[in-house]
Amino acid sequence: MTARILFLPNRRAHCGTVHVMGERATGFEIGHESASGNSWGSFDGPFSTAIEAIGAAHALNRDQYGGTCGVEVHTAAARDANPDQEAF
């Protein structure tokens, strides 16, 4: 069974942005950046795959921030989640 991650368009980030970052060699992590960009928090990880980290980022956004944050998947994580995708 195979699956693809569908990236949903970011809506306006009222409560900041949850980032998915890292790479497979060192693990993926998630972190919340405030709307002002002046502070970071709610770090979690490492996750062994980007798919796990992306799921955790959306769960953090839903459970902690009421779904009001944007979720940004950095390039290495996007490539790990969708290895057949040609470019990001």
C-alpha cells in the first residue's frame, strides 16, 4: 500500500506557524513559531519519518492552537514524505 501526503494550502496564520523541519539522517522535529516571529516553543521530536512529523504538526495545531496556525513543511521533510515528487 502506498500513500501520498497532500499539502493543504496554508491559511492566514492567526496564531503563528507550526514548522516541520529536519532530515531523515538526524530525524524530523516540529516547532511552533509565534505570529510575530519573535519566539519559538512546543518543540517535539525527533520523528523517524516526515509523515510522522507532519501528522504530529497538524495534531499540535489542532489540539494546542485550535487549528488557527499555519503548518509549514520544510523542503527536506516534503521530499521525504513525497519521494516521487520532482520539485518543491
